Amino acid sequence: MLSTKRTTFLLLAACAGLVIGLSALAIGVTVEYLRKDALRAAEREGTNAALGVADQLVRIVGPRDAVLTELRDVVPSLGLATPAEFDAFFSGDRHRQLLEDRRRRDEPAAVLAIVATDGQVLQAVPEQLRAELPAIVEEHLRRSDRSSGYGLLVSPPVHSPVAGEAMIYFGRRIAGTLGTHVGTVVVGMPAAAIDHLYETFEALPGQSFLVSRDDGAMLANRSAITGLAGHRMPVGGPWHEVASRGGGTYMVPTGTDGDDRRIVAVHRIPDTPLVVSSAILESAALAEWRRHAVRIGAGALLAFVCAIGLLWALKRQFDHLLASKASLREREARLADKSRELAEVAGRLDAAVDNMTLGLSMYDRDDRLVVCNTPYRQIYRLTADDARPGTPIVDLFTRRLAVGTFQGDPVARVAGIRSTIAAGQTGRLVVELPDARIIALTISPVDAGGFVAVHEDITERTLAERRIAHLAHHDPLTDLPNRLLFRDRMEQALARLGREDAAFATFVFDIDLFKSVNDSLGHSGGDALLEAVAERVRSCIGPADTVGRIGGDEFAVIQIVDGSPRAAAAALAERLLERIRSPYEIDGKRIVIGISIGIAVAPQDGRTLSGILRSADLALYRAKKDGRGCYRFFAPEMDTDVRLQRAFELQLREALPRREFELHYQPIVDLSTCRPCAVEALVRWRHPEHGLIPPDKFIPVAEEIGLIGPLGEWILATACRTAVAWPSDIRLAVNLSAKQVVGGDLVEVVRRALADTGLPARRLELEITESVLLQKDHDSLAVLHGLAALGVHVVLDDFGTGYSSLSYLQLFPFSKIKIDRTFVAELTTRADCAAIVSSVTTLARALAMGTTAEGVETWDQVALLRVAGCREAQGWLFGRPVPAAALSFEPASDCAPAAA
């Protein structure tokens, strides 16, 4: 009897111990899984943060490197082969204006300098920095150039006494025509531009980042956040090894006693020595895990203590029962009570497992369910009857298939799980259910031959991670791939080209005159226009193609085709031009725009990413040069054309200090007296090699490179100085560029020219074209009114062409209208031209404005102009443009005064 009861008691105690042990094992596995998952999530967040900061850093450094590359590429086109030729060419003051103009045009360049191979600074802008630049270049750029190549050089922050702040310098070595190093071009910017990333970076608790070079020199570091003192990464640490591989993650102790660690993610920006490191404290990454572990551990510990205490008490009571036959019945009753209490403890333990946030299921060696909790059944929409203990796992999968929470072959899934368990490994996988929920599953073997599975619904977390990863690789405005993702897609296309010899085409295009459109619409309207353009581009490309936004209004397309890439590219370019030029409705305004497209086809136009993009950029440049609104394929001669264009720009910059410009003058005749009443000043460039160059060949280039301001000021001052010696009734006419009106202080320039030369303001006529009034800009009108307030005459030139509109005559009271030569040329042969000229003169008289006809070449034209009421005329009939010394103010010999 006693032996039977002892056996029963031992079996009961063994069952209780088994339940407690299995529960403890399940809880331990769950807690450890949560910890490792929290660390993996921290690594992913660190990597995404590093990618985000790297993208912002590329937006800051990219424009500076573009300045270096442009200045570096000019030297080979100049024929400079040796350091001595380079030093001689860039010495002196004549090239300082080149750097000044380049610095004004590109605001990112705070400092620009040309440095010889021996460290001598040949040119520096601003000039005050010349004294301190040699030491900076030697110490922080030349010594850091470990490869002696032509890649980007970066200095750490260096305090500049002249600038009054820390500066970071970028440099590129320059190769001569022989391929040898002849000098270095340097650009500097305030270190605060990179340090500002801390204000734009929204870090998680315990998270930080820093920017450094690949040799460990720090460029931006807030030691109070990162915990790193000094100016370099610790020597011998794991950072250098990870950075040398191009990126990755590692853990490093932090603090003096090493009581915490940092999870560090490292990302090296391609083609640069710049490295972004993001770190998060392990304690911060595990903070949420610790809270869950404490709650789970506290509940489990309480249940375990209660169970062990009850088992111990039960043992003592049973021993007493065996020792005393007299109290056998009493002890049996107590044993029954303790058994009920043990059942209650087991119930509490089951409740603790059911209240876990994760699903838990355990199976024996025969793949039958031992136990599962409520979250498991809720995740897979199973009832208690569906998941009874002893149910084969295949039946559970079949039931889940019926309710829509399983996909695939149940038998194959069980075979895969059994294979993992047989190898003694812990299996981790992420499955997506048919209802789009995402479940993380961890399967761990147990000693009894079965296994325990932990199920976690990670749908929200996974979607958030995917969104962060998407934002790191896509433009936030248009949702197109950004420059980083576009480069990755190009690398994939190049890899496919290497494997399969599959050609592809690359398009680069931007919106023609987008700045003017953006100014008229405002930034919100400009953004809406960019979104609309992106949507239209998406509708034009194929499913295998990629379109990205790689700049402000600059887009790029990778076209993948199986046939002839050139024919397919031409067809796509035609679709893009036609689709994008269709009108847009933006904020209630009807907008019509165009694009210019440059196309490069791989492999004939390049086999590297940078080579293909450069070819496409050259083709885009040609499309813009050919009038915009068109597309051009890359041709080898385009590279030569660009080099010649840059050489032409450099020669044009040097023409003004070399005094190669000269003014010719053409008379304007009063048709009633046949006497000259005014003279128009026309600029010419006497090139030392090409002779006399007309203004239509170099004025557009001067406008593009920012030279029109000083050139226009010289023309005005020289012409006024010459006109002072003319008869007092002869007026001087000077043409103004639209860029002179829009940019700079034109009113002050005119006032100074009149004051310096003594020419009366009433004798000066300033001619503008309708393009100045195209946008009806308030600032431009204010400039015209300011000129009129000086007493000078403002004349509307080339009236009747371009964007002519009578509304322009309402915007500003012009002194005179000049009728374009296209109407005068056919005045005697076409009635419509005669009608237009007559209408313009009648309109001018009604508005109290004078009229001048341009391009007059015959006396028949003079007679008709007099009949139409035109007051003045200008053309080869009365005199060609000549130097001031050859100018005559006598009346035309064959011209008879108009009849009274």
C-alpha cells in the first residue's frame, strides 16, 4: 500500500518537475530570442541611419567636387604638359577673375585655390587666405594622399584665422597633357556645413553618428554624444578593418569600465574617402527587451518559487505520513489538499504562458503538439479544439491552410523543420501569411527529441523598416529612385553588360529654363510641377527600365532593351519630349515646358558608371546648345567640343583685361531731315587668332559664365566717354542684356558712367528686349523705372518678334520702339509687312513713343517708312558699323528731306 502511494507520489512530482522545466526552457528561449532580435534591429537601424546621413553628405560635398572636377578638366584643353608650364600659366593676376567668377556662380565654393606641385599657392580666392593655404595643403591634403592618384582629397577641420572659423578643404590633383601631376585645385567650405547634419539628423535615444575620412581623421564629431575624444578614430580598433571593407557593423565597449557597448554601423561613400559611422548604445537597444524580460522573469520566478515550495512541503508531509501510521488518514487528506494547490500553481503557470506577447508551441519527438498558448492560437486563427495536445503538426498546418494562415505544402514544411532539428540547430525564418501579416519564427530543439517554436507578429515593425529603407533610396518628393539607388541600378546594368553583353541606354535630362518657371510658380508650384513630370516619365518607360531624380530638376533613365538600343532610345526620347511638352495645370495656371535630353548607349559610349554618365551629360549639353527641346546621342566629337568651349570661355574671360574688345558705331537717321540723330554702340571682339568676332558669337557665352556684368559696364563707360565729344544733339544708344537688368545694380552702374564721363542723361538710350519683361517681374520693372528716373531713354528693341505682346507697352512707358528688321526687309514686297509697320507706328504715336526701323537697305523702304509715319531709321543704307574715328555726322548724300 505504502509502496504504491510512494510510486504515485514520485510520478506526480516528476510530472510537476517536467512541466516546470519545460516552462522554464520555453521562457528562457523566448527571452534570448527577444534579446538577439533587438540587437539585429539595432544593427539595421544603424545601417539605415548611416545611409541617410551619407545621402545628405553627398548633397553637401557633391557640388564642391563638381567645382574641382570642372577646374581640373580645363587644364588638358589648354595644352599644359609640365609643372613649369602650369605655374607660368596660372601665375599673376589675370586668372584671379576666373576663380572669382566661378566662386560667385557656385555658392558652395567658399574658398578656391590653384596650388603648384611644390606647394606654392598660385591663385587664391579670397586673396587673404593665400598666406595660410600652403601649410594646410601640405599638412592635410598632400600628406593624406596615400594613393598619389587623382581621387578626391579631404582635409580635417582646420581653424582659419582669416575666415574666423574652422574650414574643411577638398582637393584634386591635376594631370597635364603628358599624364603627369602638374598641380592641385583646392576648394574650401566652413566645417559648420557638415556639422549642421547634427541639427537635421533625428536620432533615436542613445544613437549618434560621426563623419570621418577612411584613415580615421574625424570631420564632424560631437564627443559629448559619440563618447570619442580627439581628432582620429582609435588606432588598432575594429573601425579601420570594417571601413577598409567598404562598410559593415561591429560592437565595441564604451566607458572607462566597459560596462556598456556600442553597436556601430559603418558606410563608406563610393568614390570618396568619406566614411559615415552610426552608433547606438547596446543598453538603449536592449532597453525595451529588458523591460519585457523583467516582467516575464518576475512572473516565471514567482510561479517557480511557489511550485518548488509546494513540492517541498508536499514531500515533507508525505514523509510524515509514512512515518506515522496513526496519522495516515490525516496526511492523506493533507496530500489531497496539496495536490489541489499544485494544480492551481500549474494553472497559474499556464496563465503566465498564455499572457505572453509571443506565440509559443511545443512538440514531442513524434511531431505531436505538447502545449501551446493563446497568442499562438490567435496568430493562426485556431480554436482550442484545433490545437489540442497530441495533435500532429501536419494536422495543425492543414487546419491553418483551411482558415487562410498557411501557404505551401504542410508535409514539405514539416520535413524542413525536422531537418533543422536533426542537425541540432536553431532555425530562424520569416514567413508572410496569405493575409499579408509577417511572422518571425524561431525553432529550437529540446533534449527530449522534440522542439519548441516561438512565433512573433512583426508586421508593423517590418513595414516600418521597409519604409525607412525606401526613404534612404528614394526621392521624398517624387518617390523616384534617388542618386544612390540610381547608381546601384546602373551598376546592375553594367554587371549584366559584362555577363551577357546586353547593351542599354542612359538618358539624362532636365527641364528647360526651370528656374524661371519655378520663380513664377513659387516653390510649392515648382514641387507640384516636378511631381507631375515624374509621373509622366513613369508612364513612358518600360517595366524593366529605371527612372530617377538625381538633382533639382534633373532626371535620368536607364533603358533595358533586347534589340537595337539606339532605335529604342530614339523612340523613348520622342515619347518623353511629346508627353512632357503637353500643358500642365498647376495651381490654376496653365504651364507649358520642354526638356533637353542627352543619351549615352553602353558599351560604345562607355563601360564605367562615371564614363556613361559623363557621355550622357555631354550629349545633354549639346542638346541645350542646339536650341533645347530636343535630344542628342553622344558622339566622340562632343568631348572635343566641350573642351574647345571651355578654352573659348577662358579666352573670353581674358579678353577684357587684355583689351581685346572694341566698339563700332552705326548711325541712326532722322527720316525728316536725313541727318544722324543718334548712334548705336556695337561691341566686337578682336581675337588674336580668329580676327574680328561679332557679338552674337560671344555675348551668349558671356551671359552664361557671368562675364556680361563687367563687359556691359565697360561698354557703357567706353561708349559714354566717346559720345561726349559728339555734337550735343546726337544721342548714344547702348544695348542691355536681360541678365544685366535682372542681376546686379544696373541703376548705380549707369549713374556712375554718366557721372564719370559727363554725358547728359537725356543723350543716352538704353535698349532692352522683350525677354526682360517675359515674367513680368516686379524687380525688373523697378530697375527700368529707376533708369527712367535718371533721365535716360529706355527703348524696346526688336519689337514684333519672340514673345511680343501689347501688354509690355502697358508695363512701362518706353521712349521708343524699334521695329525689327524682319518686317522692314520685305516692306516693299509684302502687304502684311507694310500693314504691321504702319500699325506699330500708329500705336507708337498714340502712346507718345518714337519709332526706329532697323535693317533699312533701299530708298524705296525709306519712302514707305515715311508714309507710315516712322521717325527714324537705321541700316547699311545710311552706314555700316565703324570705329569711332571713321564715324560721320553728315546727312546721307542720296537722301532728300521729307516734304513739308
